[in-house]
Amino acid sequence: MSFHNRSALIALFAATLMPVAAFASSDDAWEAMRTDVAAKCIEAAAGSIDAPAAVVDPFGSESFGLALVSGKPKGADGKISQICVYNKQTKAVELGGELTDEMLAAPAK
């Protein structure tokens, strides 16, 4: 696993373990944020993944929404996943590198 991919995966897992700040947000506000994260991450991944599907971290970190976007790579067989980071302030998204199922299943070294 390359350094970039391993770092992105570690960052995703670390962020999901961080305590979420206790804000007075309603369930509707959290659901709206999750819906926006999924939509923007799927849109961003559509250039590299056919029919991408997103699994959204329910609350993300304090500053970022997080999702794992997966599907069939365009023009290839198999399945890839990309970590998607959504800035809660700007609502901009960024994608990590392509992770194969083998990369995700590999034991950490």
C-alpha cells in the first residue's frame, strides 16, 4: 500500500474515532448534512467510478464530513473505494486515491 493511500485510510479511521463536539443540532440538520456529503462525494467520484455509492460517517469530525465512496472503476473491472472529505464550512469535497478491495483487506504493517 502506498504511503498516500495508507495515510488517507489512517486519517479516515482516526477521524471517526475522534469525539464529536456536542452541538445543539437537530436530527434534521444532521440528516441534511449527511445527504449533502453523500451527494457531493458521489458527484466528485463520478469521474472515476461507475454508479458510485457512498457510506457516510454519521457525524464526521468536528470540521469535516467523511464518506467512503465505492463502485466499479470506469473502464476497468473490479471495485475501488475512495475516501471523501467534506469541509463543513465551505461544503467543498476532496477525494483520496483509489483503494482496491485488496488494499482495504490487507493487514497493517
